[in-house]
Amino acid sequence: MKIDAAVVPIEKAHQSIGKEVTIRGWIYRKRSSGGKAFVVLRDVSGTVQCVVDKAKVGEKEWKAIDDAYLESSAIIKGVPKKDERAPGGVELEVQDLLIVHSGEQFPITEYQSAEFLLDVRHLWLRSQRMVNIMKARSHMFRYARDFLDKNGFFEITPPLITNAGGETGSSMFEVEYFGQKVYLTESSQLYAEAMVPVLEKVYSFAPSFRAEKSRTTKHLTEYWHLEPEAAYFDNKKNMEFQEKFVSNIANTLAKEDPEILKYFEVDPDKLAKIKPPFKRLTYEQALKVLNEKGSKKKWGDDFGVEDERLLTEHEKAPIFVYYWPKEIKPFYMPINPKDERTVLCADMLAPQGHGEIIGGSERIWKLDDLMERLAEVEMAQGVKFDRKKYSWWIDLRKYGSVPHSGFGLGMERVIKWMLNLDHIRDAIPFPRLINRVAP
Ligand code: 4AD
Ligand code: MG
């Protein structure tokens, strides 16, 4: 057996009953008894049980497979046979094999603690659970991009190092930059706004960084943030676009990846049925619902994990909470002319307590309105707004400014919801959490 032998995916081997095939992968399970080794090999397409008979392979090959560990890499040639007893109903009768790399004893055994599995994340990623999440993640990135592409959006690439920021109100990571204090971006929105007069409908899909000390199941310190921004969208159009977008990702996942969903005990039918329009509650209405459910929240309070759960526990699709009090939303959101206590914005909350997945709004686009709003925010908060640092962004309101809106969607939050994961850390290969920056 040669290392460059022509191979087929394991999935295909399942359909080649009686025909000789060669497959390539990693040893997922192994046991030996009475001169036979039962080896489950995995590749990205699936797994298959291979039976190695000591009497039918060379001495060197037998020793190699007998000495191999879990996760040793191997190339195996044999004939697939139907066998009810084998996992998946097919078993490969091995004729020849090559252990590509035997290596060392794999450190992960059954029943390991969550912390240990995070310590060996680089290896735990090979588990069937993580393989399935990583496949779904990659697919969902593609479904999201495809939808935006079909709707005429251009992907843009913003800088992740900035000298301004702080617009969302969360804390940022400081970076020392040749003697100057700069930040890792918390949102690419301001740069997306600069690209609106360039390409009209744009989105950036990049990491955002949050130095919040929130130790919850839905906070990462580094996450993948998808941020569309579009000329002439108002808040209503923004919300209508968001519900179409999120429905499309859910529906496509249900159609293309039913097996992955079933692995996580998610009924594909439930995601297939998510359709616009989503339920809409003003902040005021949401507050009323919360108070009826026993919450003590009052006007001007932000909602927490428990409030989001109360609002969505019985929902099958996401809901919008719109027109939030201006005091708890950023300076770039315009005052709602119909209720001046509020701003023209909306958050989308995922069903069953998975929490906020989108924050979006109209943007103040006239210079005078912006200056007025900034002065008001300064008065209310008693802090000086650094107009110098934001000068380029303010500039956009001086030259051919147009009404525009946008939103930010946290991809890991969406993955957590759609795969019904307990914790956001599993929605990203190498999670960055308050107490973890490695591996
Ligand atoms: O609501 P946020 O802070 O909004 C903004 O950053 C806007 N500038 C976006 C825009 O309009 N372009 O964040 C948007 C979304 C949230 O709804 C949530 O899904 C996600 O980003 N998010 C997080 N995801 C994981 N971990 C965190 N710590 C997150 N913080 C926000
Ligand atoms: Mg938000």
C-alpha cells in the first residue's frame, strides 16, 4: 500500500458493496479479539467498520494495526460487505493497509470534563459532535453569504484595528500600537457606513471583540459578526430584510443538512417552517409582557438573559423587540418621531431563550441631527464625545449623505440556536472566553 493510493470517500465505500475500494482516514474506534481487529475508520464523509484478519494481511500490516492508537492515520484497502451487526450496516473486509502515522496514545478517553476538553480543544475538534458543528458552521457561513450576494450586497473587508470605537457601549481590548493606544474593533458598522456611498449595499463578515466580563453561555470575547448596511433602508425595511435573511438560513439548513440537525436532535421541519413575518413587540409592549410574567423590569432597563428567556420561551421563530429607549442605545440611532423617548431600532431575539441574535437600526444621516443628538448624549451621560476621533465618520454626513440602515448578526449565537447547543463556545472552533485564550 502506498501513501498516494487512489481513494474514495467512506460515504462512497458504503455504496460499493462487493467492489474493492481504498479509503483513508483516522482510527475512530478499535478493538481486537482472536486474531481479528475491528477498526472504525472515519473521514469527513462518515465512518465504516473495517475487519482486519491476521491470517489475511501481511505480518508487518498486522503489527502496524495492532500497535496503532485511536486517531492514528491510516489507508485501508478492502471489500465492503453488507453486515447487519456492523455500525451503518456495512463492513469492510480488509486486504491491505498502511498506518500513515501511528503517533502516541490519544489523550481523550470517555467521560472527560468540559474544562479538559477545552484544554485539548485542538484534538477534541475531531469528535463526531465537533465535526458536525464545524460542517454546519461552514455551510451556514456560505448560506448567509449566498443570500446577501443574491440580494445585491457586496462583501467588504473592514480594518479590525481602530483608534475610535466604543459606540456600542461595551468595553474594548486595548492594543499598544507603536506607542499609541488603539483598540480591537467591537463592530465594523462605522466602516460599513463609509462603504455605502461606494457600493450602496454592503456587508462585512469579520471578527468583533468584546472585553465584557459577561460569563454567560452566549458571550464570547471574539466572535464572527455579520454586518450588512444598505442605502435607503429605513427601520421597517431593515427588519423585513432581517427576517427574510434569518428565515433563509434556517430553511436552507433544514433542506441541506437534515442529518446534522438530527444528530443534535433538532427537527429539520421546525427550521423549515420559519417564515416571515416575525412577531413584533415594541420595547413598551415587551416590558408589559415581562411585568405580567413577574419581572420587575421598568422603563429604561436593558433586558438580560432571563428577560430574553421569558419573552421567547414559547416561541417557535425569532421575535423583534423594536423602538428601545434612547438612553440604552448608541448615539448613531435616530429619535423615533412617533415616540421621542425611543429610537428607530430593533433587536431580534431567537426562540426558546437563545437570546439576542441581531441588533440593528436606522442611522442618523443628517449632520445637524447628528450634532444635536451628540450634544444630547453628552448632556445625559456627562461625557465628552471625541469628535476628532470620529471626524471621518462625521464627514460622511457632509458629502452626499443618504438615509441608511444596517444590523449586526452574531454568527455563533445563530449556530447555537439552530443546533440547539448548550453553550456558545461549541459554535466556534477555538473559543475565546474571559478565562481562556488557548489553544
Ligand atoms: O447589538 P450589538 O452590540 O450591535 C452592534 O455592534 C451594531 N454596531 C451592529 C450593527 O448595527 N452593525 O451586536 C450585534 C450582535 C448581537 O445581536 C449578538 O448577536 C452579537 O452581535 N454579539 C455577540 N455574540 C457573541 N458574543 C458576544 N459577546 C456578543 N456581543 C454581541
Ligand atoms: Mg445589542
